[in-house]
Amino acid sequence: MTGAIIGVVVFLFVVLIVATAAIKIAQEYERGVVFRLGRFTGVRGPGLFMIIPFIERSVKVDLRVVTMDVPSQEAITKDNVTVKVNAVVYYRVVKPEDSVIKVFDHRYATSQIAQTTLRSVLGQSELDEVLAQREKINQTLQRIIDEQTDPWGVKVSIVEIKEVELPQTMQRAIMAQAEAEREKRAKIVHAEGELQAAEKLAEAAKVMATQPIALQLRYLQTLTVIATEKTNTIVFPLPVDMIAPLLKPK
């Protein structure tokens, strides 16, 4: 009797072990890549699926978007400026079987491709492009990295440069250049204002030359302005035509 009970317990234990090895559960965002005696047989999931214990094995692959930081990379731009740039890559697995069969570790491989591509693209770009055309460089990085990872079943959707670190000497040079550019724009605006003012004064002079009464009205307006000033000395402007007879030799 006791031996029978022990036999039943052992049988149930074996059944439990076999059932645990045979029953697999994949979450909605997971897939199971199944191999039978080392040969790929298919992708299972999501949900509950069965495998043959000790003959088949499954490798779970996460299909969610992965955010991967690209460590700071030092590169020399096309115009011989040393910069340090870091970035972030967003990717996901679209073919679970390829991510398991065709590459040993798709996360590590994608990271290495992103680092080398970042240095390569920076080396082909000038500093002004890195600073002013970051969106264009991001698109170039995304396209190149995606082409490299496509055979692994990995889809790179977004690549963003996060920070560009410049040498101190280059930072000072850029600040000086920006200050000079602002001064140039200020001088241009001031010169344009002077030109417009001169044009308006010339137009006013032409009107006063043809309309003497306008000159007299301007003279009276000037006297009104002078009268409001609290000064000890008052200068009265006189039209030239009033004092011209006094200047003629007798």
C-alpha cells in the first residue's frame, strides 16, 4: 500500500515536471521562437502554447519599443573640429525569428551599429551642419542604422542627437561670432533707418521748396517748441530770405 502511494506521488511529480516544461505562456507583447532538435519550427504566441518537452525549446522575444542610449562618442567633423555627441535610439523587433537566428544579441549589435554610424556621419558633416541641421543628421542616422539592422528583424524608427559638446576654445569662438553677427545686424538696421529718414527729409525739403507757406508753418512750430523749454538762452531761427537783404553789399 505504501509502495503504491509512493509510486502515485512519483508519477504525479513527473507529470508536473513534464507539464511545466510543455506549457508556455507568452504575453501580448511577446512571441516564442520554437526550435525542435535545434531546427526552427515557427513563432508561437501570444497566450498559451505547448512544446514537446526535452525535444523542443522556445526563446521569448519582446516586441515592445526599446529606448537605447548611445554613449557619448568623440568624433572629428569634416572641418577638423573635435566634438562629443550622444544620442538615443528607438527600435523594436518586427521579426522575432530573425532576431534570434541571425544575430547573437540584437540589443548589443544594434548599440554597436548606432555608435559606429554616429561617428561616421559626424565625420562627414561640418560643425555648422551638426549644430544647425540636427534634424537632417537624425534622419540620416535613422536610415543608415535601420538598413544595417533590417536583416536582424530590427526596425529602427527614431534616432535623436541629445547633446553636442564642444571644446572650450570653439565655444568662445562661436560666441564671438554670434556677437559679431548681432552687431552687424544692428548696424544694418540703423543704417536702413538713417536712409529712410534721409529720404523723408529730402521729400519734406522738396515740399517746402515749392510751398513757402509750409516753411513758415514749420518756423512757427519750432518757435512753439523753443518757448516750452526752460532755458536762459533762446535762439530764434530766422529764414534765410529774411536776412539775405542784410548780407548784400551796399
